[in-house]
Amino acid sequence: MAIADFPDRSYLTGARELGERLGQATLLDLRPAEDFALGHIEGSRHLDIYGVSLNDSAEAPLNAFLAMFRNLFGSRGVSRERPVVIYDHESGERAARAVWLLAVLGHPDAKLLDGGTRAWTAAGGRLVRPTQAPPPPDPAAAPPSAPPFKAAPELALLATRFDVHRAIDDEQAVIVDVRRESEYRGAEKRARRAGTIPGAVHVFWREHLDGNGALRPAHEIRALYAAKGVTPDKTVIPLCQGGYRSASTFLALKSLGYPRVRNYVGSWGEWGNRDDSKIVVPVETAR
């Protein structure tokens, strides 16, 4: 199992390990609803947060954003006292972002199922379907409520636009753009302005995944990032479009033992839509 070689397993679990502790953890399925309906790990609860992003990482909107997720996770039965395992169809961006968000919110034991449902079924695990459709809601009934997830937040695991501005001129920090190369070079425009952050290095997020969508061996991932100057002695700030793909990079680097990794919560959806952001368009050099 590749993840056994990672020095920090705080954010990772494998299919066999999950099988041994099934029923002891809260399971969250982050795939689209139709995939969940076709088959999910028994006992899972569905949560689709794809597309819920933050376009202003100033203090007030950031606090509101995190409060919303406290309620969303609480509505799925997440509590500080019980471990949480989150999965996608692979080690995907949806599940990675949910694991990262729970870590930011202060959960002490939230893990990504490496390889997702692909790894689960390959290891002999089965997927189940809902036995029956839920009853239609009663318009006159009050919606069920659940307490929000509560814990002391770990804000050092995220970066705001203010942190990114400071990191640009900080020799002890490195910004990692994990988007597609077309986004990084400004050819693919997904915000009002295109390009990247000055000094950012480009490492496409899927480069640390293997052909089955699971994490590559630790030594390969370490070499991949070290070759771009992304080393453990620096504060590392990954970004993408909305903090999803960069959350996968966050998990990969933290699992390697990098002590200071801060996922840029607003990412290009914030940076590329502001007039005060510093932006460059990298020129491709001849090979």
C-alpha cells in the first residue's frame, strides 16, 4: 500500500484499513448524487459541496464561509469525538477539499480514502444502493436540525489573499499553481483576469496521482515537488480555481511531512477577479 510510506498519515487511510474499522467512523461520500445513488460504501452519508467557493477571503466573508461549512458538516452527523473518512471515486479534488475544510475547522481525525471507491472495490469492498427512496418532504413540517460541527479552528492551514500578497516577496515561501498549464499561462481564462501569481511555480495537481487516481509513492511525490523548489523548509501555498485541486496538493505535501502548507481558500476565483492582484502571464520557453 503506497500510503504506508508517507511519514504523516494524519490525513490518509487505505481501503483495507477502512474495512477493518468500518462502522467506527462517520463516512462522507463527496461524489455527485447520481453516483451515490448507484452505489456507495455502506453507512455513508452524501455531501456535495462542489461549486461552493469563496471569492473574498477578508475576515468577515471568510468567517461566514466557515460557519456555513460547520452547519453542513454538522447536518451529516460530523462531530469532534468521532473519526471521519471522506471519499470520492478516486483521491479526487472533491474529497480532498472536504478533508482540508474539516482540518481547518479543527477536526482532529478527518481522513481521505486514498483511491476512493476504485480502491475500495479493488480491495474487495462492496458498494450498496439505498433500499428505498426517502419520503417526500411535508411542507408543513419544520426542517430537521442538527448542531453545527464545533471545534477550535486551525486557520494556519489556509491562506487568504493577504497571506498570498506577503508570500510573493518572501524567500521562505513558495506559491504553487496546480491548475492546468493552459490556466497557468493565461490561455484558458476562468476569471476576469488571466495568468498566475508572480513567482508561482507550476505543478499540475494530478501529477502526484497514479493511473488509478491514488497517491503515487511518497518518494516520487517528494522528488516531483523538490524539483520545482517546493521543499519542506518553506511555507507552501497551493492554489487552483476554487481551492479544490489545491486541497489535494495540500494533503499530499502534509502527508510527506511538510510542516507549513496553507491552501489558498479563494484561489484564482478571488485573485483573478480583483483589480489589486499582482498577475503575470508566463512565457513558455523553448525546450
